[in-house]
Amino acid sequence: MQNVLIVGAGAGGSIILDLLQNLEFMNVKAIIDTNEHAPGIKRAKQLGIAYGADWNSYLTDNLHIIFDVSGNKTVFAELLKARPAQTVLIPGSVANLLVSLLKENGTYITRIHAEMHKQRMIFDSIEEGMIGINAEGNVDFFNKSAAKMTGVSIEEAIGRPVTAVIPTTELPNVFKSGKVELNRELVLGNGLKIVTSRFPLFDSDGRKVGAFAVFKDITGVVALAEEITDLNNVKTMLEAIIHSSDDAISVVDDKGYGILVNPAYTRITGLSKDEVIGKPANADINEGESIHMKVLQSKKPVRGVNMRIGENNREVIVNVAPIIVDQQMRGSVGVIHDITEMRSLMKELDQARTIIRELESTYTFDDIFGGSPDMEISIEQAKLAAKSAVPVLLRGEIGTGKELFAHAIHSSSERRFNKFIRVNCATMQSDALESELFGLEPDVSQNNYAEVVQGLFEQSEQGTLFLDEVAELPYAVQKRLLTYLQNGMICRNGGKQSIKLSVRIIAATSKNLEKAMHNGTFNEELYYVLSRITIHIAPLRSRKKDIPLIVGHLLVKLNQEFGMTIEKITVQAQERLKQYDWPGNVRELENVLSRAMIYMESGEVVIGLEDVVKSLSSRENKIDKQLLPEKSTLTSIMDDYEKTILETALAENDGNKSLTASRLGISLRSLYYKLEKFNLV
């Protein structure tokens, strides 16, 4: 239970009070306002919640959250200073945003519930009786038609043994055998004659979880059949039944050519009757294989297949069963359930969650995965570092996650509501780096009327400046950085006036700073200032037991990026990953998983050993085949490689310069410099 204090009882405070009252895990301790006639105070009186004009007496250790919707900056500053250390203070702007997001989330949930209710209404409106049992043989699904035919109400049936509801049922036997039974006649206890089809139910892992039966009262049909001998009239009646279904139905003959579709089929697929009748069964498929053809070949029903069909590219679930008459295959019938709208609602909900995630700043310590002792020590050190403003030095190989640690430290610090700016010191041109960092003032003596350019230090005011690969800073820039760390002052390039700033410095390096210091390429005094808090991040090869945990996190991320639904990776595949030494660390692991997912066949949801082997093999072969070109200097090789990277990045971003610069972690100015250098403009 989270204890909450609301400061400000105006319209915003009143809305938040009503929202929190509907959340079981939220307990509003009191609402505060100097205006005793404020709407929130009146509402608190009605609800029996404490209220008053002074919030100091409510700042206790068991207070978890404070919503400041007073609109007064002074009140916010006082609350920030007086609140207990563990209490979260949410400003009015964020509170109002949360209110709108909660309302929007509630709208999505309401729509989903409405869709579920709609599906239940469909089941209850179907003339066929439907009954389902669980593994224990107890009824867990029962529609209105079943209740009407059996004379047992839904409330009486749910949870009871199925034999107590329908004594003559064969559903328990179907569950035990795992075999489908189609079109079996049965007489109910009340004398009603029915025809029923029974199906075992399996979960995604192939385990039997229950059984399901669909049955129809044929008492009237038998009586009618005795009176009607005209087969055309019977056919007309059957077609009328099919046409009245809200689900799309398609029927093909034993050769796989369409012979019947209903209006719901045309509505869902966008294909007319003439475009399907007499055409091959795959005429309506946009993605996936024809289930009709699979059923005709296997003579077995296929259920629960996800596909995209028709001109509207609708996402559907398809159930297809064979039509067998006198033990001969006569064709197959498919029932198509449209799930496009449900998928759309789920996607919108995921997008809402993503928006909330972005509003909550960047990565946090919850995004760092690893249970090895080395990683646990690094995380604890980083959490301690987040509580101070002392510079932090992150050390580790390329790809170990230094930037992730930097984000987490910032997100857990008092500066989390301000900017986090990353600078890749290794990719920026040295002549432009000083201006990028410290800013630029125009030369007045040259009659230059250009505006002052703020550097990254000024843009990071009250926030965090992350200097990645700090060992690559030119020596002159190192001295200016040291000056700032010593007195908190910077001076723009071309300027004379010092500027006082409050910027948290987090530096990272994959280089040996001690060696660089010995060689005279890294400032010794800067080394000792940055090293006051040093966090070593272990390479992946020394903590391979973390690989399954990291892989699980990466699959979620890559599924979102690729639009895939990979569920897991096999134990054998994980063991193969553990055998590799990972010179590129977590970044290389993500790259290998990406290729494995790309190699997978459409519809596969599990990464197997062969997928990982294929991905690792292509990478290892690529490394083995990298031979040094003849008569090439290091500079020329690096230039060729840099040009290739620039061309690839431009192609990935369709030539967009801003996106390309962001993808490479360099400034737009530096990108244009490199494009001109390699004649890529």
C-alpha cells in the first residue's frame, strides 16, 4: 500500500484524489490547501479523508508519494527540501500528465473489456451449445444455448463435474485419448437428441489442458428431413445457416478449389464471391500457407493458425476441418475469426506504456541485468555514486554497458529531471570538440554579428554530461575539463568571461588510462580527480552465467524493434552462447541474437541451437576472413572502414543527416565534415 499526500486542492488535486480513490494500492493520507473552500477539500470531506492547510505534520517516514499540484514553485522547493529521503515528490506538470495517461489507459481497458463482452455475446447468441472442461473434468465454459438444451443454468454448470451436468457425455474420454470426435449423436437426459463434435484442448507447449464440445439440437432437423426430400431445399437451408454466421466461412472441394463463402468472409477479406469460387484455396492469403491444402493432405483438422488474408490484409485466426463423407475426403471447411481490432487495441496499449516509459526518463538500474558478484558490486557502487555529485569514472571494455550505467546513475540522482547529454569523444573532430563542449562567442573585432553558441556544458546545466571514451580527449581539452572540475567554471571559446555551472560529470573509457598517463597523453591530475569514484564493469566472458538473464531482456527489446514474437531460446542454444568468449560483450550478444532472429522461418517463436550456430558461424567466418589488404597503411584502412560505416548509416536512415548523426553518436557538424572528407555529400 502506497501512502500519498496531495498538496493543492484545486481542480487538478480534486481529479487526482478521485483517481487515487479507485486504486486499491493507493492510500490518500490527506489533501492540503490554504483555501478551505477548494473543490478538493470539499471532496475530501465527503470521502472522510483528512485535510488541512499545513503539510508539515504529514511528512512522516511512512509517506511514499507527494503530488504537488499547488502551482506554486516556492511550495515545490520547500517540499523537495523537507520531504523524507524515501518519499517521491511529483510536480504538478508530471501529475497532470499522469492523470491524462491514466484516463487514456482506462479508455483502452474499457474498450478491451467491451470487446471481450462482445465475444461472450457472440458465443451466447450462437445456436450451437458449447461446453468446455478442464483437466480435472470440471466445467469451465458453458454458453446459453447449452444451458437451454440441457436445462441446467450457467451458474449451476460452471465448476461442477461434467458428468453431473451431462451424464452421457464422452468429453472425459476425449480428454484422455486426445483424439477428435466429429458429428456423434447423443441423447441428453431430458430426451433431446443432439449431434456433437468433441475436441481436446492443448496449450502452446502441446500439453492437454481440457476438452471442448459443440452440439446442436437435431430433433427438429430429423423430423424435417423425414418430410423434406428435395436436396436443393436442404442445401439452401444449410447455406442460410452459414450465411448468418458472424465468422467468415470458406469451403473448398477435395482439389482445393473454392465452392462456398459467406457474407462475413467478403466483409473480412474484401474479396467478392466471384473472386474466390472456383479459384485455388491460397487466393486469399497474404502471409502464410493455405491451411485448406494442409488439411486436405493430412485429413486432420488444423486450429488456431494466425494469418493475414484478403485485400484488407486482416489479421485472423483460422480453424479448418476436413469434410469426410462415407470415409472419403470431399473437401474442407474453414472458420475465420477476425482479430485485427483486438491486436490494434493491444498495440495502442503497448504504445501508451512506451510513452509512460519515455516520460519516466532514460534507463534505470532495473534495466541492468546480471546476478554475478562482479556485476552486483558494480551496481551497488553506481547506486552509491547516484547519491552524490562527485565525478564518476566508468571503466570496462567496449560493449559492456558503460552508457547504460551512466543513464542509471543519472536517473537515480537528484538531477534526473534535467538533461542527460552524451558525448562520444572518440568520434568528434579535435578541432571542433572544444567549441562543441564549451561553446563559442563571436569575434566582435571582426564585426561578426553571429549569435553566441552554447556548448554542451551549458546545455547540461543542472543535469549530467557523459563523456564516453574520455581518454580520446585532446590534451588541451583535458586541461579545460580539469579546470571545470576544480572550480566549476568554464569559458566559451573566444570569450573572456567565466561562467559558473553545475554539471555532473560521468566519464567512461575502454582504454588503459594508467598507460596513457605514463605516455603523457592523459593528464595525471585529471586522472586522479575522475578516479574518486571508479566503477569497473566486468566483461561478458567473466560472467557467462548472466547470459540467460541478459538474453531474456534482449528478446523483449528486439521483438519490439523487429515486430516479431519470439517467446524464448532453448537451453541448448543458451549453452552454445556460453561457450563463446564475446570479445564484443553485450553489444555483440545483441548483434548475434538479431541475426539469429532474422534467419528464423516465418511463424517460429523459439530460437533453437541451429539458429544460434548459424549466427555465430557467420560472425566467426567473417572474422576469420578479414585479411589485411596489401600495401595498406593503418590510416588508409581506418579511412576505408569509416567511409563504409558512413555509407551504411546514411542508407539505413534514407539519407537523413540528422538521424545519421544521432545513430553514430556524433554532432551534425562533425557528420558534414566527414561526408565532405570522403566525397559523400
